[in-house]
Amino acid sequence: MIHSEVEELLGAYALDAIDDSEKSDIEAHLDSCGRCRHELARHLELASLLSASPDTAPSALWQRIAAALSEPDPEYAGRPALAPLVSIGVPRDSHRKVRAVSGVLGAAAAVAAVVAVFLALQLANLRHEVDQVRAAERVTALDQAVTAALVSPHTEAILTSTGHHVEAEVVITPGGESYWVHSSLPPLRRGMTYQLWALVDGKVVSLGLFGRDPTGYASFRLGRNSSRLMVTAEPAGGSAAPTNSPVVMSTQIHL
């Protein structure tokens, strides 16, 4: 029997409430452990006080108990103090039950983990579906805006070209809301993107990126004093200023 087990049983030993096999193990340990003998003496003193008082305990009993508990153990005097530990003794015949309960808890934890993974996947699928719905709504709104701009008598349709059978159609509203409608621009290699520019008061200003293959609709806003549009092929991520010659360029714009 190890030291911690003996410590847990000293109170029961003092009251003679243990079986013979445990008793012999404790007594063998007491022969070589002064700390446990000192602790046993306290338990025996308390047991004798309780047995000698069939009625009401002496008024100074609890003070004596508290004083005894607060007194340092002579064998361990001067050693660093440790935080108090609370030991929970488990009867020997209940280890099988503990293992069974542990197995049930382990199975429950596994089920909980599976449920958590399932819920996480469901949430991811739901978010993906929501993103798809939102994207569809944005496309639908853009389709409607482009259609309205094309049929409006107040918009200006600009055909940009370089004269090399490459074209792009842009629709501009009086308020500056503008739409890239279609183009015959060839797809760019990886690492490149088409970038739209406007000439504003003699300065070239970026209006946005169209990606490697601008076949769909896109929207952008054209500011006042814009006079021309042009598109260049730039490194992915765009450039602060055009690094290549325009692949398409518009005629004069009137806003």
C-alpha cells in the first residue's frame, strides 16, 4: 500500500473501521513513516474525545481541532508550503464501475464529437448556399441594371476599339453609373488581368479590374470630366499606372 492510500485510511483506522488486510498494510507502513504516525496520533486524540463525550462536545473541542490542523508537522517544518490537495478515495471493489462509467463518458464524448463535425459541415453547406443565393441576386440585379441602361434613351453607348478586330461595348448613364456589356478581348495568360482606365482632366485613373477573360457584365462609376476609356493588360492585382499599350480605347465621352 502506497503512502497516499495509507493517509486516506488513517481516519478509518483510528476508528477501527477497516478490514484486516488493510489494517496489516497500514501498520507495516506506520513502522517506517513518522509522518503517518504523527497524523494517526491526531486522529486517535479526536476519536478519544468523541468517544468520551456521549452528550455535547466540550466547548473548546473545535478550537483544539483547528489548532491541531494549523500546527506544522515537525517532520516537514521549514519546507516550502504546497497548495492543499483534495484526495478522493475510490473503494477497491468499485474500480470496475469507474471503468464502466469512463467508457460510457468516452462513448458520449465520441458521439458529441461526431455531432459537432456534422453540424459544422451543415453550417458550411448552409453558408455556401447563402453565398450562392447572394451571388445570384447580385447577378440578377446587374442584369436588370444593364438591360435598363441599354433601353434608356438617356444613356450613351460607347464602342471601344483599337482597329485590330478587338471591340468592347460600354454603356454610360448621365449620372456616371456605367456598365461593361461585352467584348471580344482574348483571354490572358495566368498572372495577368485586364484593367480599365479613364482619362480624367488629362490624368489616367484606374476604374477597376476585369480579370483574365471579361466575358460577363461588370459595373463601374465614371466621374465628371472623364474624356476617354481604355483597357490594358496588367499583372494580376493591377497596376498603379498603365504598364502596357491599350488593347482597346474609346472615342470621346460626353458626361
